[in-house]
Amino acid sequence: MAYIVDGNNVMGQTPGWHRDKSGARRRLLEKLAAFARIKKARVTIVFDGAPDHNVPEGSAFRGVKVLYAERGSDADARIERLVESSSDPRGLTVITSDRHLAFLVLSRGAEVVRSGEFRSQGERVLESQPVPSDGEE
């Protein structure tokens, strides 16, 4: 399974994220990397705004491909183009709460999961993993 994540949309589920956008991006990327590893899934995230110098356009953060909105555009338009250009849009799950984007990608065959629901699913997946033991009880 392959996921395309509307990054700012998912970050917006966390109160106060806008006070430290770089930190919020980093925390989301860390969670997505763990999710991708556990689920053995391909994850691409698209952020609005200028690229972060620590995680530039086209880079991979622990296996999560990082993209940004193109100049003069937004993440939704980039996500729409990613789905349109996919050889298998039915194999994609787009994570967004944007209704217009959801309508567009659904019409092209992709699945949509709302950001809040994905955040809850992701937390359950991460919590289901055993915590590494340091040998002490």
C-alpha cells in the first residue's frame, strides 16, 4: 500500500503546531517513518510552504519521501498531480481532510482517509508495537 499525506492538514490536527512549524514537521515525519516501517508501506508527504532546509524537496526522511507545494501553488494541487500520474491510483491512499481534494482523488480511483482518522489509526499502530526493553523490570 502507498500513502500520500497532506502534511499541513495532518499537522493541523495538533493544537499549537503553527508555533513551531519545523518541529511539527519533524515530529510528523518521525511518526510517519515508524508507521511506514511497521506497515511496510510507501509513504510520501507533501507540505505547503517553502522547503525545510533540514528536509529538502525530494529527500527521504527514514524512508518517507518528502515533497513540497510548487511555487505559486499548494500541496493539494501537487497531491492531485501525483494521483493523476500514478500508474495505479487504486493502490493509493490519500490522507487529507480537504473535501475538494478528496473528491478529486476519489474520482481517479484513490482511497481517502481523513486526517484525524489517520492520526488515530497511526497512534494505534504505533502503540501496538512492543516497547524495547532495557533488561530492567
